[in-house]
Amino acid sequence: MAQSKPEDTEQWKPTPAVVTPAQQVGGPPSDAVVLFDGSNLDQWVSTQDKSPAGWTVTDGVLTVNKARGNIETRRSFRDYQLHLEWRIPADIAGSGQARGNSGLFLASTGDGDSGYELQILDSYDNATYVNGQAASLYKQHPPLVNASRKPGEWQTYDVVWRAPVFGGDGAVVSPATATVLHNGVLVQDNAVLAGETVYIGKPPSRPYTTAPIKLQAHGDPSAPISFRNIWVRELPPRS
């Protein structure tokens, strides 16, 4: 038998594409689509009627305007890596789900709150149902740990989203999955979703190919939360 050589297990082609990482931690790499850089909301529209997004941009920070409703990206995406930073007001009041409630919808499949939601909430010292606390995949997967910072401090989500795959008959061939780091801590480890995240009832699985990313203007009475530094990297489909 011929003796194996190191070269037998070396792969040289194809060479990976070059992506230049950001100089600052959390910044967008060279192949990212920047969704919010602190200057404007050109990448966003109203979910309700697709008019220009009506939230407030001040000093590089995006703040929810609850009266104007949810906003979503002009562009639609399928599989991606996403970075987003969010902050609960330091003077937040209320308790449970009425304390800094919002949501990052990884795929917005229709009007209102339809889609696949990664929950945003003050969960630093605020009890609620665990599959509705911060970093939960709403009503489906509690976070593995609670990595929340205090109100007033900036927090980060880093997400790898794999969209569901549907057959020609509309049936799910491969369910959606999400891996999430909250403040650098793994909180969702390739979690499999049963369908869209809904407040009441069984998760539906409505077929789609690509969808916008949505931010929620929740109707709770607490002070509105803020966002900054939002970017996305499109990924090739799962093989």
C-alpha cells in the first residue's frame, strides 16, 4: 500500500473570498449591507404602507416612534448574518412584557407582528415567561442563559439566520434555524423554529422566498427603546 502524503489531504481550490473585517469591534465588514449607520433611515420603510420610516434619528441613534408603527428594510433577505445594537432607557418603568418591549423580526412575512421574532425586552431584573424574555425566539425557545445588561447600557445581538425551505406544495422541507449571541454570549444554538412566532396559538408556516427584516414598535406603555449600528451579510443558501 502506498504511503499517504500530506499533500493528499490538502485543498487549494476554490479559495475563499477576501472579506476585510471592521477596524472597530462590531463594525460592518467589507461585504456587509449597512442598514443603519446613524445618519438616516434610507434603508427602512413603514411595515404598514411602505412609506418612509417615521422613527426618530438623533445623534446617531434610532429611537422607536410607537405612533408610527413597525418598520422594515426596503430590501428582502434570505439567509444572513446580522449585527444589531439596542438600548433600554435608563429610566424604564413597568414590569414583565410592559418594560422596554420590542422585537427583531428575522423575517417579516406580512403586516403587523407576523414573522419570526427574536425578542427585545428589559430582562436584567424583570421576571416574565422565559420564552418571552430578551433573546428568546418568541414563544418557542427561551435563551440558554440571561446575558442582559442594565437599562441604559448598549446591548448587542449577533445572529445567523437560516430561512425555512418550502417545497412546491408549500410544505416545510427544512425548518428555519437561528444562532444568536447576546452581548457576546451564546443564547440560541442553531435553534429550530416550528414556524412563525405568534402570541397565541400554533406557529404557522407560510411559504416565502425572501423577506424584509423588521423592527417592532410594541404598544406597551414604557418609554421607547433605541438602536444603532445595524448591518447584515447575505449568506449562500444551505447545501
